[in-house]
Amino acid sequence: MAASENPKYPPDRFIQVGSLRARYWADGEQGSPVVLVHGLGGYAETWWPNNLALARQHRVFVVDLPGFGRSDKPASAPYDYPYFATFIHDFMAALGIEKAALAGHSMGGGVALQFALAYPAQVERLVLVSSAGLGKEVSLMLRLASLPLLGELATRPGLQASRDFMKEILYDPALITEQDVQLDFAMASQAGAQQAFLKALRALGTVFGQKEKFTGPILDSLPSLPQLTLVFWGRQDKIVPVSQAEAARRIPNVRLEIFERCGHIPQFEHPEPFDRALQEFLSA
């Protein structure tokens, strides 16, 4: 079932961004804009229902990055941080958004950091959730999937594969519903989705972890970030370890929120305290 066919989700919208067609959600009619960016293998639904909570006070835009969700999946795209940051810039321009608070989850955190460094005047505030880009270490599962052939086998779409992946990224697997599994399988089964996932994974990491060619410049530039920044992490994150949250302390105006009994998706596992902290941060 497509998100637009499910009454619990906002209606899908599509916009032309350069040469590709991108899906996004738009919620809220007043307040400052907030752009939410998902992680590797993610899609707009990663932020539901957080987008609704934010929309009480803000105009919220949730976008599927190229290669993911229901956005186009160009085979020739590099799928690295500079590429995704340029896409976010062009997406905001297409919607007439001059400046916004930017929140990124996992790989989306790396995208948000790259964007903030490349286009600092367009970032009102910065929110990083279980963010990539802050260190080398990443789960063995993803490191092995970066290998040729093994990655193709490990990421082959399937209901059980989606179920197993969700169990890996969450602290409490009881939170997983059959609807969640079906949605993830539907997204992963789209033409070009597996190829885009692997291309992004291999662009940003190897069997040894996240590539220093991206993490190095980001880490070196953290002390120069001018934006107020909020960092969320799960204490039991098995994908990107919570130890990397410490790197974010290099940002001059940063606040850390570490959730106990929480894996890689704090906004899903602890939505109420997550939304409350995020609202307070954006309104302060």
C-alpha cells in the first residue's frame, strides 16, 4: 500500500528537482520551516508521526532523497554527501524555502552536516539523530554489505529481510508491526532501490567503516559550525555507536539528548520525549 493510500500518512506530493522527480510531505500552515531528512534505506515514513507533532508550530517538509522512498532513482548518481546536500539545496529552492531548521537521521545526519557546511546561511538550526559522518565505526552488517556480491545477497528484498533489519536497528523488536514490515518491503522492492542503497553504502563506507574522505572534513569543520545544534542518540544503537555522539561536542552550541533502552531510531522508539525536546529546541 502506498503512503498516499494509507489514511494515517499525509498525502504524497511530488516536485521536479533538477532532472528528477522527488516525493515529499508538507505539513503545517504557519511558523518557520523545518526540513526532515531520512537515513540510508529510509523514506519519509521514518519521520511519522514526528512531522505531525512539529506541524503544530512549524511548516514541515519531509523528503525522500534520490534513490530512496518514492523519489526517482537515477543509476548514474554518485549518492554521496555532496550529491545529497546539493539535492536538498535544490529541493528547498524549488519550494521557495530560503532558510530552514534541518534535521537528519543516520545517513541523513551526514547529509545535514554536509549541507550546513556548504550552505551555512540556509540552516537556521541543526538537528542530528543517530548521525553518520561523525566517526569511522559502523555496524558489521553494513560493513559486510559494502563488499561486492555479498552486499547484493545481503540486501536482496524480502519480507523476512525487512523484518530482520528492523529488529537489528531497534532496541525493542516488539515495536515492529506487520504494516511496518510490509512498507519496508514495498520500498525495498522498487526498481532501482537495491542498487541505489548499495551505491550509497559503498560511496560512503567500506568494509573498514565510514570513509575518512567524508568524516575527516566534517569532523575538522565542527568547531566552525555557527548553528545551535541538538543531537539525539540511542544508548543501545548497534548501527552507529553512541560513542560518536561525543564528537558532536566539538560544535560550539550543541546539546546532547541520549535515550536509554533505545536503538538507532530514537524518534520512533521514544516519540513523545523526542518530539518534546525537539519542539523546545526549535522554539527556544
